[in-house]
Amino acid sequence: MILHRRPARNATRRAAQAVAALGAAALLLTACGTDSDSGKSSGDKAGKADTASSATRTVKDATGKAVEIPAEPKRIVTLTQEDLDAVLALDIKPVGITNGQGLDKPPAYLADKVEGIDVVGNLLQPVMDKVVAAKPDLILAGDMQDEQVLGQLREITPATLVTMAPTDDWKLFFRGVGNAVNKLDAANKFITTHEGAAKAAGEKLGKNKGAEVSIVRWNPDGPSWMENKQFASGVALEMGLKRPKSQDKDGNAHTPSLSLEKINEIDGDWLFLSTLTSDGEKALKDVQSKPAYKELGAVKNGQAVTVDGSVWSTRGGPLAADVVLADYVKALSAK
């Protein structure tokens, strides 16, 4: 199986997976404290403000590393789409962001929320001068595994957190980020609300209640379907939807790209198709004129739906989860 992510060396990924059990859960283990109260007097409001602004907490990041961070971070830089999604869901506006996965701009579903925010690089590829210019007091580094880059970021601010391990789902990751920015209760409330909405929506799908949904990313060399623990599949299961028998597999990855001879593996009651690159989009358009594609049951029944790959084919986040939920409801409620 291949993971649906990111630039990473195989050896580094294996090392990260060895500590994946720590995951973002480590972010939930915190020790609170403040810097010294020296220079503060009971009647000195400025002294009190200075002490408050220098208060810190120690958290463990997704690799188990203890990191001292501001108790109330004010200038957050996010290096992944997921980190950006998470802080926006918590009503925090970062001072620096990166472009979306497979994009040269922020993801469209977050565009109206990030107007005016400086872009400091591409996904997990920060431009250090731009990060420095953002003057961050906290950097959320997603699943960054490049130790050299992490070292450079920690020179900018020691408060640099790896926020997710390779196998973390969006809820575990989101709770970790919520804890890091002192908004764990708000993160838990968001998750509870989302889960309730997903269950309720699934009950209202009429004849499509419990339908089998095939979830596919079309790559330049063919389609790959998503395993059960992959982000968009998880949302489907929350709704009580099912996966086709050929796709009912545990795991949080995409399969290797399939040949046209195995295209039947992507069939289902409904087929949700996404792409991440222009080459993938062209490959999908080309195959849609071929008999093998036209013979798929979902296609013949008019139940093949194109969705945004920059949302569906990612590690996921709270706002993205609501977008995917809305996409399912829109499609499955139409018939």
C-alpha cells in the first residue's frame, strides 16, 4: 500500500512509524508552568502582562519530543493544510501558511478564511526567510520528518511541533492541536457536533441509506481506491454508508494505481472521483471515453461524482470533514 502523502524518505518514514503509537495523543500530555515572576509587583499591571505573555507549557509532540510552547500563542505558522484547517476551526487566524496539497495556492475550501495571510512556502516546504518574517511564536509542522528542516525551524522558534504521526486520524490530530493552543474543549465539541451531524445525515438518505460508496483518486497512471481508515472513507462510515467488498480493507492509505483490467475494483453503488494534479485530471478525462469506464455500474446509473481532491485526498481536518460530509449529502440526497 502507498500512503497518500507527502515528500518523505522511506527510511525516515519507517522511523516515524516506529513511534506512531505515540501519535498526536502525546500532544495531550502536558505540563503547565510559567516563567519567573521576577520584575512583577502587585501594583504593576505592565509587569503582570509581561509575565502572562511569557507563560509557557510543555507538551509532547507527535514523535514524543517534549517542547516548551507559549501558554497562549499569538503568532502561529502552519506548514500543512491540516494544521491550517485545525486552527481555523478553532477560530485562530495564523500569521503564515503554506499552499495546499498538490496546489500552488491555499486550498479552495479555506480560501475565504485565509485572505491576507502570508504564504510562507509549499506544503511541508517552507521558505525559511518567509517563516522568519512571520515572527512566529509557534510553528505547527504537521507530519514533517525532515530533521534538517525541523532543525532550521527550531532555530526560528524552539516552539515547533510535529503535530501528527503517519497513522493518526484527523480527530486524534485535531485534539492534539487543540491542546497545543489551549482549546482542547473546543476541539472536542467540534468533533462531537460533526459526529452527530454525520449520523443524522446518514439516517436521512432514503433509498441511499447504507449505500456502498467507492472512493477513488485518479492518478496519471490510473485509479487508486481509499482504505477504510483513510479520511474520506471515515466520514462515509460515520454516516452508516458502506464500502464495496473489494474496498472493505483496514488501513489509512490509497492502493497502488490500478490498470484498466482491474477497473471493476472501483465500482460501487456510488463512485466518488477526485484528482490532485493536472496530469491526473487529464487521465481521468481520457478514461471516461473508454468502454471499460462506461461499463461501471455507478457510471451507467449516473452515480459517478467528481469531488475536490485537495479536500478528499488528504489526511483531513475538521473543516474538511464537514465539506466531505456535505458532498456526500448533496450527491446521495439527489436521488
